[in-house]
Amino acid sequence: MSQLRFTTLVEAPLTVTYDVARVLGRPWPFRLEEVRSVRPECDEFSARVGREGRVTHSRRFSATAAGTLVEERVDWTAGQRGGLVGRALLRRRITRAVRAYLDALAAGAARRAEDVVQVVGAAIVDGNQVLVARRAGGTYDGCWEFPGGKVERGERELDALVRECEEELGVTVVPESFLGEVVLDGAVGGGPPGASTMRVWAARLAGGAPVAHEHSELRWVGVRELDGLDWIPADRPLLPAVQALLVPPPGV
């Protein structure tokens, strides 16, 4: 059994990168059968090659502050034919094919991201409390969320995060750690799969006192209060990451 691993950072949201990767398929001149897939986290395909060989191509997708980390692994057996020279040539061919494929994925995902509604949110932390905002009107009237909003075309995510907090709360924030990404399609955000996505950062106040310009209420809450709030569906998956910010590590 031989194995090669590849990683690349794609400057596009997680769901966008996954969906574009699925459309591109695999960089092989033969058909692979799907073994498993979990959108937008991972997938795995495999195929028999020749009489004795088999190739398995697996991918993992992880959201990061800079975009999506794509990890590719190719496992194969080529039988007994070809010897060392043949196997070395095969490794070079696989390497060239996967690298060219990853270049195409990065370019395609970046283009696709321009047509996707991207939303950013801020978990503004002060000590052991986080600021939450109650919606006023709309589908989730009265539900709680983290402040934020849409990224404008051509705008950087963190610039949008700072701007939205200024508009919604009248405060200046400093974004800090990246907390995660949530799929905003179907029952969660409306629209077809891949139409929108939300990425959330922890942040701290750098100026001003929060005022509810667009919400019906603002509230500072502790870790034990978070689960009991009536959250919009998009924000609830982020609660474990936010709770971890509010609980000091053992011994502190």
C-alpha cells in the first residue's frame, strides 16, 4: 500500500469549497465509487484499477479564520508489476494530478464565493459574559443571536464584522479567535444549498457602550444562561465554542 497526502488553504467559505470540490470531481481518468460523504466535512471515493490495483481518494474540509483547509489523502495498491521505477513514476503522476486539481479547486471556489451570501457574526466577550441580541421582527422575531450581518461585495470579512457592530451596536470591536462556520441553507437560512454561509469570530470591545439600534434587546449573559435562550437556528451550533470562551481553563 502506498500513500500520498496533500493540503491547501482555499480562500473561500467551507460550504463553497466543498460544493465546488464535488462539482470538479476527481483528477483521475477512471470512475470512482463514493464510499461516504458528509457535507461539508469530508468524502471518500474508491475504485479498482486493473486486475490487482485499487485507489482510494479521501478529503477533509475544515473551516479556519483564513478560509478552508483542504486535506487530501490518496492510497493505492498497484499490484506487483512495474517494480520500484514504475511505482516512483506513478507517485509523480499522482502528485502532479492532485496539485493541478487543488489549484483548480482554489480558483473555482474563490470565483463561486463572490456569488454566495456571506454572513459574519461576533461573540463579543467581556470577562465571563458574552453579548447577545434579540431580534426585532422578521421570521425569528424575539429569538436571540450574535450581532453581525452580510459581507458586502469586495469587502473583507473582518472589515464587515467591525462595520456591522458599529452599525448595529454603536461600538468598536476587535476580532480575535475564529469560532466556526455554519451552513446557512435549507431549514436554517433559507434558499438552496450553498446559497449562503455564516462565519463567526470572538471579539472584544475597544470603544463605546452597546446600544440596540436594530434589536429589541441586548443582554450580557454567562455560560449557564446560553443554552436556555431561544436562539435562531443558525447560531445555536456555535454555542459550545462560545461557552468554551467563558469558562477559564483548570487552575486559572
